[in-house]
Amino acid sequence: MALLPLLLAACCSLLFTIASPARDITSTACASQISDFPHRNSSGLHLTLHHPQSPCSPAPLPSDLPFSTVLTHDDARVAHLASRLAATDNNNNAPSSRARRPTSLQNKKQAADSLASVPLMPGMSIGVGNYVTQLGLGTPATTYAMVVDTGSSLTWLQCSPCLVSCHRQAGTLYDPSASSTYASVPCSASQCGELQAATLNPSACSASNVCVYQASYGDSSFSVGYLSKDTVSFGSTRFPDFYYGCGQDNEGLFGRSAGLIGLARNKLSLLSQLAPALGGDAFSYCLPTSASTGYLSIGSSYSPGQYSYTPMASSSLDASLYFVGLSGMSVAGAPLAVSPSEYSSLPTIIDSGTVITRLPTAVYTALSKAVAAAMSGTQRAPAYSILDTCFDGQASQLRVPAVAMAFAGGASLKLATRNVLIDVDDSTTCLAFAPTDSTAIIGNTQQQTFSVVYDVAQSRIGFAAGGCS
Ligand SMILES: *[C@@H]1O[C@H](CO)[C@@H](O)[C@H](O)[C@H]1NC(C)=O
């Protein structure tokens, strides 16, 4: 449990850090010819999606970021997702604690426009594994680099005057006073009441009656600020009265993104807010490699024929996450040597921001053995961080067996080499899976270059090969 200090506007406005408009010149140039241009047509809204380390990203991570750092953050994210599934039961039994407001805000007159002082849930690390797109906000609109996250609901971005803290971001900082359509949201608004479900932290109320949100992501990553509404835009398509967080204390967001777009299943998520205007509760994406370009499409008229589907399961453990049923795996066409019941022995979510897929330990052990046996002609390398099945060489140069994942209802992911092995340095590649005893997660290395549709309205998730360009 982290405890946020009481944040006083009066004291802290002198301390805010200035977001720099400067951008790193990355060593690898962006070679993509695809214009990063959002557009809307009859099938919905279409945005460009970038790998977090792509030189074409509007806020690329440093190209020399050690992969071990990525894995450390990945483990923190997984621990946070697992803790949410473990903790929500207690919250359900104590509804009164959800409505609790931090008394320090109500009692202290001098906290004239303070933010919050409440314990936060352990959170997750954001930005390292999350893909990046652009979003416009305000009137006139300014464009911001934002990470996209299916594991959280509230959209927020760093917000002037950064009462407590903003990190350096690519491009200019959002300034609500420069937007003619900005409004803060009062504590009595229904959207303020929805924050508990959206952020899993209680909302707070400033002395000037503005609703305060607290989004936490672990590894001490969090954003705290004012719940606000403004016009959100993608290219020339504008949506008025979009609810989001105007972040005054933003810590732990990795890289130079301005904030986060939440796509989890909750009323405050961007998906739910835009769905009525876009004709339905569905989105699809292709998560690209660092050398390709992907997309995020929002709207229900995707081409349904190309996908194989699995039911979108929900769980009382956390209603905002996307659960699926893993039903089997094979290596070189042979089912793993594990009891079929092991595949469903843990709750399984699909997540855009987890890098390495986590499997129930028995399934992982059988997968590791089968892949190692199929690659017995390749020199083994020592374990690397959380990855214990490693080989000398680079994935693209090795003979790798076909690996397939099957889901309830018949959907399957026939993984390509890049979805099976991940290069951890210049001379080592590892099986991009890890064992877990708490929550199984279908991560983004395995989803890369597939089209994945999340059809909330029809409660199904679909996979199709070959979605990125
Ligand atoms: C809309 O745009 C997307 C993305 O460019 C494209 O794939 C799709 O075919 C278009 N749909 C229609 C109906 O024009």
C-alpha cells in the first residue's frame, strides 16, 4: 500500500516540473511510409498503433532500454493484475468502504484545492509494454501521444499546471485553460461515482467541489488529478463531453507519452464513451512489431468473417478485464503432455499491455519441454530474468516448431516464430512464455501481428492472422 501525501495546491504549485516540448532524436529513423493519420468511415474510427519501441512512435522508448527492464516492469504489471483479481472479493463484501471519502480533505480548510490523501491499491507499471497512439483533446485541439491499455478504464493525461509532478513528455502539455470546451466535473456527477469501479480506488472531492480521481498502476506508477470533460478528437472527428482525468501528479509513466487511453470494460472507458456515436461496443487492433505499423479501430462494423471467435467471459473477480478460456496448446502439431483440465485451472485474461504470456505452471512446464525437445539441435543459453527456456541465436535464424493456442469455442492462434521466441539480446532468444500460479494472461508478444477484435456487444473475442502492415 502506498500512501499519497496530502497535496496542497498552495504549497506545491512552486514545485511542479515543467514538461519539455523537446523530443529525443532516436538513433533509428522511422522508415514507415504509412501516414499516422486517424480517420473515420462507415465502419468506425481508425487509429495508427505503434510498438512502444518503434522509431515511428510519437513517444518511443529509448532504443537501448535493456530487455531485462521491460521484463521487470512486465512482472510488476502481472502482479498488479493478479492482485486485482485476488482483492476484489473483499471489496464486494464491504460496499461502505467504496464510498469512503478521505476525511483529511473534508476537515482541513487549508486544503483549499487539494488533491487526495488516501491509500492506493498496489498498481501496475504502465508504458513499457503498452502500445502508443495519438489523441486530440480540447478546442482548439492539440494532439498527444498516449499509451493504449485494455487493462484499465480511465483515460487521463498530464495536465497543466502539474500541481505536483509531470514527467517530460513528447509535445506540449495539455492546458485546460487554453481549451474553450474544458470543464471540471463536480463531485455530485454520476461519473465521479463511477470512478471506484473504473480505477479501483475511491474518488475524492476537492474543497472547491471538483471530483478527484486516483489511478494507480504499481511500481509506484500512478496519476492523480481532476476528473474533467472536454472534446476529444481523432483527426477531424470530434466527440464532445469526453470524461477523462486531468493529471496533476503523474509518476511512473515510462517513456514520453502524455497519458493513457483506457479500453477496459467500464462505463468510463473510451470504448464505452465513444460506442454510442460509433454504432456499437467493439474495438479491434493489430499490435505491430517494432518494425511494422498496427491499428486500433473502434466501432462495431468490423469484417466478422475473417475471425475465429471465443466467448468473452466475464468474472466477478474484476468485471472490467477481458477473460477468455484457454482450452489447449500444441507444439509441432502434437498436444502438450498435460491434462486438459490444467488449461482452465486459473482465470485467464487477454491483455494488450502484458509482454510475456503467463500460463498455469503445469501447462508452461509441458510447453517448455516440448519446445526444447523440438529444438534439441540448438545450443541452450542460460535463463534470462523470468524466461527460463533460452537458446543461442536470434529467433529469425532458428528453426522453431509451430506452436498453437486453442480457445473455448474453437478460436485459435497459430503462432509465428516471432510470437514464440523473443530476442533478449544480440545473441540470445527465449521462449516468450512464463509460468504463473495466480492469473493466466494472454500477452502481447503472442498477439503481435494478429487482428484481435473485442466485441463487447456480442460478448466475443476474435483472432485473425495478418492484421498489421
Ligand atoms: C474504413 O477504413 C479502414 C481502415 O483504413 C478500412 O480497412 C476499411 O475497409 C474502411 N471501411 C469502409 C467501409 O470503407
